Amino acid sequence: MKMKKFIALGMAGMLSATTLVGCDKGTGNVTTTPDDTTSTTTTTTTTTTPDDGAVEEAKEYSEDEIVNWTMFVAMPGSEINDGNDIQEIIAKKTGVRVKETWLTGQTAAEAVGAILASGELPTFIDAGEGFKEMYEADTLVAWDPYIEKYPNLKEMYSDYEWDMFRQDDGKIYWANVFNNTYGESKATGHNDEAFWIQVRVLEEFGYPEVKTLDEYFDLLEKYYAAHPSFVDPEGNTIDIIPYTILCDDWRYFCLENAGQFLDGYPNDGSVIVDTKTMKIVDYNTTPTTKTYFAKLNEEYNKGMIDKEFATQKYDDYMNKLCTGAVLGMVDQNWDFNYTVTPAFASSGLADMGCEYVPLGLTVEGVTEQRWHTYGDTVNQSSGCAVTTACEDPDRAFQFLSDLLNQDIHDLRYWGVEGVDYLVDEDGMYYRTQEMRDKLNDTSYKASHVCNYSYMPQWLGTSKDGKNAMQPAEQASEFYAGLSEPLANCFKAYNAGGYPDMIGSVEEDVNATHPWFPMWSWSNELNNDTPGGVAWGKMGETKHKWLPAVVMSKDFEGEWAKYMDAYSACKPEDFLNEAQGVLDDRMAAYNASK
């Protein structure tokens, strides 16, 4: 079975895989403990193996046989109810129930530091930027013996890709779960960064071609001039914010890194790689980046940019998006969509054209862009890990493997047959509108849906060779889930999905950029090297100066001061280390061929 890894998840329809922050309306959830659920006796049921379709007998675990474990995810999210329907079905099939908790009111590093200080480790963890601390504290269980033991886990990556996860002791302690496509890609979404715009803005002006920064902001200005406010479906008057920027903590990429994309390069994150010379380029100092910030400065002084952008927190930002007030922004789809799209669907704002589509903007003279990534993207800097608090690591890794069995994977993402989806005479999965509406409801999802969304999973084609692994990539569900304004937008641009809207060069990033992405290295940097020290100072300087550059009445003067402060960080130390990493990755890639 040929497998590819692809990070592009769908926007519309990805409602069963949602982790929500910021836009819930406070719906209360009735919670029951696992002890309140009805125990079952141990029985056997007929099931299908994931590999060849053969029928085998599978054990059903009784309540006293099920182990209760925990997982902490260093990202915001929403807990599901105890006694969640699908979680209980999975527990009976696997003998494991996992209570997930999420990041609240802290950075990932702060949360991981608190966990290590307490000595109370969860069974599983996605520590995000805190993984180095977890590793150095010797709190993680190596994956190595279990990768070979459990084929479901091994096939997530090639041997070359697994080796990318190895730490300096030669072992693997975590695996990223989001970048894996089984079989043929069915992607309809853009889960990467973009300049986003509400479809009602495009509709207002006859769905024009929008290729440059000037064209983008011209549309926002004209729409705002005609519609400074609007009345939402509940009768509230909402003041329009033409453009906002998220600068909060690590999410300041929404402000600082657009220059690399505007020059046509893909998301290496921390640097540009010049493919002609194979040399590292600092996008922070390019003419294009200066042009980008000059444009933001111009728009801010025109009153087109949110006056609160420099101080707003992530929750403030999300709340603004969820009201439909914000016409445009730069962001990664995964950073806002899983909250905003369901909120728009449930509030009626989707029917008013408030949903966002991505635009692949460039500066004048750049004819190709790579905002959308086609092909494999291996992020070895974070993922799912088992901690030393687990008394039975083999059972933990078996559980991670079991989650990839097709029947359990279907439960996680499609739900219960006959309740959450139906199967037609050709074996294709589909949902009724009533089912889709239920899966938009926060309370229903909390009591019924269990994705285990930070544990191993697949995109792409089901092992039946027909259906999509996740509903967002099932073409029929994708199109059925589109609001009328969004469907009209796709039709106007002759777009079959979000990648067509953004219009990036269609190339396999592994063939053209085998080192990609450089951010998987820079995300792990600390103060142990001169480059790491410089990287930290560069981030602090950009956090401090870039909002001031945008808001300044004297752009050239403020930019010069910023460049002086930036140069004092010794970015050359970072860039030299980045060059070494690039050279090493290319050497390893060439040796693997």
C-alpha cells in the first residue's frame, strides 16, 4: 500500500474533528462518571481486520477490565463528557478509556513545566514546544520496540521519516499524528497559512481576481466604506473590522512571516531556502517583507486595521472572528477554523457570507506562490507520546495501534453507522442534513463524539478503497456541507475546493524541497547554542518592534530602528546553524535514495 502524508484538512464539514475554544455559547453539559455507565460482561463480537477484510473474533471488554488513562494536550480544546457514547464503544473494543485535558490560561512551556514540577504525569501527552523538557527529564517511553511490534504504527512513516524523530540518544519518543494520508489523497481543504477573506466581500464585487496585497486591501477598504456595520441573524448590530492581526504569544506568525509566502516560497517557517543556490535566506530583512509591513502601516493609519491588534489575546481574536466582524486576516487554517466554521453554521452567519476562503497573494513581479503545500510534511518537533507514568507501555502502544484499525477509526471520525452516517448501495458513506446539524451542536459532540484527535489518525482513503478516512475529505460531504454563499464562491472561481481557491504551484514538496520544513528544526531550539540564543532574541525583538512598526506615524524611521535592534540579536548565528541543518538534511536525503 503506497502512502502519502498530507496536512491539508477540510474547512467545511470538519465538524466531527473539532476542538472548540472561544465561541461556545455556554451550553451546559450533563456529566456522568464512567462508573455510572452500565457494565457489560466480556463477550466476543464479529469484526473486520484492517488489512485484508477477513473476519475474526474480537473481544469486548467489561467495565472492570477497562483501564482509565489520561492525556494532556498543550493546545486549547474542549473536554468531552464522561460517559461519552463513542468513547464508551471504543473502550469496550480496546479496553482503554482516556480522559483528555487541554491547555488553559498558560503557554505550552508553562504547562509542561508545572507538570514536571508536580511529578504527576499524564499517561499520554502532546507537549508541543515543551517536548525537549519532557525528554531531558527522562519522562518519556521510547517508541522503538513498539513501532516494529505494531504494523499500524509502523506504516505511519517510512524508515527514513521515522529516523527524523530520533533524539540525540538515537531513540524515538513521539510521533506526529496529523500528516499522514493513507492511499490516495482526498484533500479538499487548505490547512495552511493564507490571507483569508470573507466570501461576502468577494461576492460584493463580482468575484474579482485578487493576486496582490494592494488588490486585497483595496477590496477590504471598498467593502468597509459601503458596509461599516451589519445586523447579525440575532438582530445585533456588529461593527465591521476590515482587518485584524493576532500577535499573542507564539501565534505572532500571523504578523511576522508573510514575507516568505509573498515572495513565492513555501512555509519553511523560520527561513527561506533559495532552491537555486541551496542557501538560507533571512526573510525578515528582504525587500518584500519591508513592502508587506509598509502596507500594514499604511492600512493601519487609514483605520483599516483593528486598533486592538497589538494587545488582544487569542480568545479576544477568536471572539471577534466568531461575530462575523472581521473581513480578513492572515492565519493558519487550523488556528481558527475548527472553532469559527461551526460557530458560523450554528449562528446563521455562514448564510450571510461570513465564511473565509484563502487567497494566495504575492508581491508585484512574483508569478508563482506556494501558500498551499502539496505532498508530505513531516513535523518531527512534536506529537503523541507515552510517559513513564504508564505502568503498561505495551498496552498503551497497542491502544494507539488499535485506534488506527478501520472500524475504530470510523467510529472516531464518522461516528456510529445509522446514527451519524449511512451507507448507500455502493458502500459509500453519507450523512443526512439532520446528522450534519447534530454534529454542529456543541452539546451533542461533547456527549457523543470522541475523536481522540491528538492520537494517531489517517487522512486519505479508507481501507475499503472507497471512502475518505475523515468526512471532511469525502467529496459528497464536503459539497453538501457548504453554505450557499460559499458554494457560489467556489462556483464563481471554478474551484473544486480550497486548494483551487488559493492556486499554489502543484508540486510534491518532497520531490522539490526534501529538507522541508525548516520550522521542524527551529521549533526545538533552546539556548544551548549561539543560534538558539539568537533565535530567542530575534523572536523577542520581533514581538516588541513589529506592532510598533505597523502603528508608527513614521514607517521608515521606525523600520530603521527595528532593523538596528534586529541586527543586535546576531541573526547570523541562527542563519549559520540553519544552513548546517539544511546541508545535513540534504545529505541524509541523498543517502536514502
